[in-house]
Amino acid sequence: MSLQKLQNYCAKAERCEQDIRRKLMLWNITQDEAQNIIDELKKDGFIDEKRYCSAYIHDKMMFSKWGMTKIRAALLRKGIDRNIITQELEKYDEIGQNDKLKTILENKLKQLMRSERYAILCQNGIDTDNYEYRKIYYELKNKLLRHAASQGYDYDTAQQVISSVLNQE
């Protein structure tokens, strides 16, 4: 009974072993019985960690605009093997990630520039001798950096893209 339900559940979308274990726990299935069901699902191809990892990465990059760091952390929390994660993440190019981050940061910058506090940066031009200008500029840069980090992008990539975004403004 539960095997058939889980086969249907897995057929609708990619699932990892942890998703199935959680579902089995909700149904009060014993550990031994749960392991037998999971082994059967793996044998029949309903659970495949590599396939799940690949689909998860694709979806999070394309639809959620997550960076590799955030994706890696989420997959590790789901119990996916580090080697599988690394192998699947290597398939995605860094240049595409930089372009996505640039778009994300440009949108965030437009949002922040609507504030009077940051609009001063555009109105007065670049004035690196002015203490208030430098203070606001670094505050803006830090906000963009924190936003990039929250999206799962590494520090070096974020710094590089932020410099590019701020220099074109």
C-alpha cells in the first residue's frame, strides 16, 4: 500500500531519500520497513540522488536565482552526498552565474537608489574626498554584498560583480 503511494509520489516530481523518509515517518512506518521500501524505490529507479541533485540545481538556478553556495548548503541539508553535489555543480558555468548575479544586483541597486539616502550618490557625482559620500557608498556596497551572499554567491564573485555594477552607474 505505502509502496504504491510512494511510487506515485516519486513519479510526480524528483524526490530524495530524505523526502521519502520524512513521508514514511509521518505514516508511522518502522525503520526496517522504511528501509525496505526505500531500497525497492531505488531499485525501481523512483529515487536517484544524482538525478534529484541535477534537477534541484537546475530549478534553483533558473527559477529562484540561487547561487552555488546556497544550493550546496540546501542539498547537504537534504542529505545528498558531497561528491554528487560537487560533480553536478561542476556542470554549470561560472560566467552564467556572474550574469545572473549582475542582473540581481542591478535590480537591487535600482531599488536602493529610489531611497533619498542613496540617490545622493547619483546627484553629486563621484566625490571620493567627501567623507559622507564615501560612507554612503560603502554602506550601499555592503548592502549589495549582503544581498549577494543571501542569494548564495561567494564573496569574491560578489565583490567582482558589485564593482562592475557600481562602476557602470
